[in-house]
Amino acid sequence: MYNNNKSNTETLAKYLSLDQGGKVQAEYIWIDGDSGLRSKTRTLDFKPADVSEISEWNFDGSSTNQAPGDDSDVLLRPVAIFKDPFRGGDNILVLNECFNNDGTPNRTNHRHSCAKVMKTYTDQHPWFGIEQEYTLFESDGSVLGWPKGGFPGPQGPYYCSVGANVAFGRDVVEAHYRACLYAGVNISGINAEVMPGQWEFQVGPCEGIDMGDHLWIARFLLQRVAEDFGIIVSFHPKPIKGDWNGAGCHTNYSTQAMREEGGIKAIHAAIDKMAARHADHITVYGEDNDQRLTGRHETGHISQFSYGVANRGASIRIPRHVAAEGKGYLEDRRPASNIDPYRVTQIIVESSLA
């Protein structure tokens, strides 16, 4: 019987090893109207050396909550290329922006405005590193590793854990890590998180628009890897109610001025500016983030702005070594796990540098 939830990898490998006759498979990836990811494949007659060589395409936006049925064509405009770890060879992943047929950015296209902002402040060299937390679920809706119909032991032994009794889903995590490295995603690490069945990967440092591009592709790769294992990935910021940690997307940020000697002054100046726009930041820091930013479980309260050195209960944390060295970066702990990184990186740059 065919298992719809898990690929028959041995059988598939037989076909993926076949010669492609000089053709290249390009997987066009885009963000849909519900902040999810979609993709489809087309055949290229050549291996593109640059994203500018890849032609535009389109899709039915009425099926992705991006357009009405009577005017449904949405244009896909390639913006970045990554290697395809699933098909291998010369095959590629192509990240796209979405445009309406009149040439305007689709309402879901937040990359377009983010790229403009990053270009404006390119001389400031904004660097980002995002810590993407997520939760793994089995196909029956239970958290991976949790007892059926019950709960595991309290939080404590699961963070950065080792052992079959405390670490659940490492095969998915390791496969994703290697897929990212192969694809060219600037993934910098992984770890098990505080809640059992919850993990984190870090992407960065990335400069400017690359941060959003690399994080979205890393998410795509995670979803595809999990698909092979029959596992469901959740980016909800509070997937399990109660005394369990939520999931965030802590965003580390610095400019050239912050990284240079005496940069702590620039860090504090940025924090002051970001504090003044706390409410504006929260509006783009993820859906259902109020369920996570409660002032408990290593978060600051959603209605209050705070910052401190080494304080994981603050809105913004200054790492202790940064305070000691007098230069470095800040960590914005408010963004939820389901953010659009283009919106988050854009408002951080706008608030801190405008």
C-alpha cells in the first residue's frame, strides 16, 4: 500500500539517478496568501549562471489566496537561486517575488519593499541572524515524542538534550541541516529547544535582503524534509497551551557602526528608536504572538517594551559579551516563529536608522 505521508525513498532514488539529458529541473518557490510556501517545477534547457537568466512564470492566485477567480494570474519573478538537495545534480531551487498582472507587487510580496529599504541603507551594512524555532508533530496531531493522550515530564531536560528519552526528531533535524548546507543556505547551527518536540535552527549572519531569502528557503527545505519523514512542521508561536515554552524567531541585528569599537553607543541608540515604535513592531512580529509574549517562559510582555544585558525576559537582549566588549549586536526577542522575515528586518532597519 502506498503511504501518502512518507516517501518511498528507495524506489524514488532509482528514478532520480536517471540521466536528465542535459535538462535542468527548476523548482519555483513562492510565499502564498496565508504566509505558507508553494512551489512547482519547470524544465530548463540550460544551467543558469545567474538568476537574471531564468524566465518569469505564473500561477493561479485564486487557489493560493492571492487573487480573485476572475483575474487569477499572478506573476512569478525569480530573485534568488539555490541548489536542489532533493534532486541533486544541476537542478535548482528558485525563490520568487509575486506580482499582479498590472506590474504591481502582490499584497503578499513584502520582499519588494524590504529590498528597497535595504538598498537605501546598504552603506550601513545591516547584518542579521535569525533563530527559527519550530515544533514537530506526528500525522495524528500529537507532538513528536509526546505520550499518546498525555503529556511528557516538565520542561528542563529537553533543551540541547541528548538521548532517546528527551530528544525527539533528530533525524529530521540533521537531514534538514545537511540539506541547507548543500543548497547554499547560510545555516549556522541547530539545537533542541525547551519544550520536547521543539527545535531551532539559526540562519546568518546575512546582510540585507539575503536574510529573508535564506530563511524562507530554509523553511521550505524543512517542510520538504519533514514530508519525507511523514512529519508535520508547525511554526505557530504557541502550539501547545499551558506551561510550555512558545516558539519564536529571535532576530539578531547589527550595523557596521555597532560592530566597530565603541559600537555599544550605536546599539543603545538603536534600542531607544525601536522602543519608540514598539507597537509598530508588534504588528509585524507574527500572528498570535500575544499567546507567546506573556511575560513568562523567557519572554517580555507584549504590551511593554524592555531591554537588558543577558535578560531573556526582555524585549531586546544585549548579550553579556557585547556589553563587556562594548560592541557587537542586539537580540530582538519579540518576533514570533511565524514571522515574515522581510517585514521584520525592514522595520528594524527603518526604526533604527531612519
